[in-house]
Amino acid sequence: MSGKIAVIFFSLSYIPPTALASEHLQMCTPAQNSCSRPMLMQHFPEVMLGEEFLSLSLDQVCSLISSDKLTVSSEEKVFEAVISWINYEKGTRLEHMAKLMEHVRLPLLPRDYLVQTVEEEALIKNNNTCKDFLIEAMKYHLLPLDQRLLIKNPRTKPRTPVSLPKEWCSWLEVFMLWEALMVPFEFGPLMCMME
């Protein structure tokens, strides 16, 4: 094999944001509704996948998903989080479906997702209030853009998350930077060895 092979060893004290968010989430108690709220909102797509999220109280989930500052790439994540949270303890949580769906911005979901996923979800089909939210979203999509802009309610307002701090840099970004540089040197916890 020709050429030099670089092996980069990272012994950085990097803790993935998901681990930090999960750790902060574990420290939450029902009485601490706002504990680490910015951390949880910034890393919601990762947090929603954890067991800790499923153990949150109704008020904590409502507080998170109702926030305009929630960082999500699309409203699909919020919908999926609500469905997961309800299904985790379906017997006791089913009665809260409408209260949670009130905070999911269904009109902001793609039409295909509304028809293929939301409309087909049994939890939506079996709840009249949730069906009303779905109808509202479908009507929204039928309107011309200029008329959509006139509809002002919490479910049609796009989320405006606070950007992530610059120090939150993923290990992949660090690796890609060093791979691009390919400079053989030893620097603290980061070492590059050339063969």
C-alpha cells in the first residue's frame, strides 16, 4: 500500500451533547420543571430517544414541546416524541394525547407526512380533538401561501431555536478538520502518527 496512513487518536475529554443532555435530564424532578431547559431544548432530537425523556411528567413534556426555542430539524421529531411518550405508558397517558398534540405544529409538517404518518396513527384516529388538529393542518396546506401567512396561531408559528454555542463541536467535525490537515505532530491529548 503506497502513501502515508494517518491514525488519529482522540483522547479529548469530549462528552457528546446527547450524554450531557441525558445526564441533565436524569437530574430533573417533577418539581424542577425548568432544570437544564436550554440543554434539553438544544438537544431535543437526541433527548427524545432516551429512557429519561419517556419518564418525564406531562408538565415537563408540555413545557419542552410548547417552546418556540425547541431545536428540531422538523416538527416530525416533536410528533414522534409525543407518540413515543404516550405509548410508553399508554394506559395512563392516553388521556393526555390532545393536550400534547395542541403543542405539535402539525401545519408545519410536510403534506406527505401528514397523510402517510399522522393520519394513519391510531392515537390520532381515536381522538376527536387530535383529528381536529389534523384537519386544521390539512386545510392550512390547501391554502395559497399568501393566505397561510394570515393564519396566526401557536401551531402555525415556526420555531426559532437559539443557535448552539460554538464550543459544541462534534467529534466528527474535529476528525474531518484534522484529516484535512494531515499534519504529523503531537499536541496534548491529540496525536497524529504517520507510517
